[in-house]
Amino acid sequence: MTTPTTAKALYDTLISPNESDSNLEAANVVDGLFFIGRALFRLAKAVEALKPTTTTEADND
């Protein structure tokens, strides 16, 4: 496998022509990780909103 072939294989693996990023360019691994991170942040905020805001005596047991 030559260097240009290796580079092309890596590029084809890390870029998805079937998905687009926010700039409507072919999405890559970084875009995927960004969207996963953003989803986890939103999930954490939703879980945080479900937490009780007051402590009762039963919670202290």
C-alpha cells in the first residue's frame, strides 16, 4: 500500500459523504464527537432539572 493510497483510505474512513456538518460539508469524526458531546450536555441538563430542589428528612436517612 503506497502513501497516497493509505492517505485516501484514512480519509475515506474518517469522512462521511452521507452526513453534513453545520457548514453543509461532508461530516468527519470531529463533527460526530461534537454532536455526541452536545447531546450528553443536554441530557445532563435535563437530568439536573429533574433533581429535587428541597431536602426532606427522609432524604437524610
